[in-house]
Amino acid sequence: MLEEAADVMTNFGQLQGGWLHVVIDEVGFDGRVQGFASDSVVAVVKESESNFQGLVGLPLLRRLKYGGDEEVFWLRPGRRLRGREARRARGRG
């Protein structure tokens, strides 16, 4: 985690927020994304996926193009951020 961010209340309880540096080489993504986790959620998920650290969900997906159906899921580079959005993603505004 790069720095703390606002926590959120969810159906899983309160999740701690933080800014993460995410790199997905396959789609050319390299940026800051707000993510969320709690010790209890991470412990439960790690029982089936030992590498799990937290979740990013929509904040990440909004910056990519994605789709699929019951047989396939695809992920592609999204639009480039500009102005205030780009500064915020870099942690400068």
C-alpha cells in the first residue's frame, strides 16, 4: 500500500482503504488504484486463494475496457486519463 485512503462500509463490514500501485503488463496498465481490505475478509478468501491481498473492483475496472460471458472474460487497455483525473491517479491532486 502506498498510502491510506478513506474506509468504506460494505456488506462484508468496514473495509480499510488504501492507494495501491497496480501493474498489469498484458494490457499496459501501470497506475495508482484505490483498494480495500479487512483482516477478516482477507483471512476467509486466503483459505481458497493464498495470494489474495485485497480488492480493487470498480476503481480499477473503470480505467480499463472489459467484457465477456459465461465462457470468456476479456480485459483491454482503457482510455487515457487527462487533467485532474491523471493527477489524482498519480497521487498529485
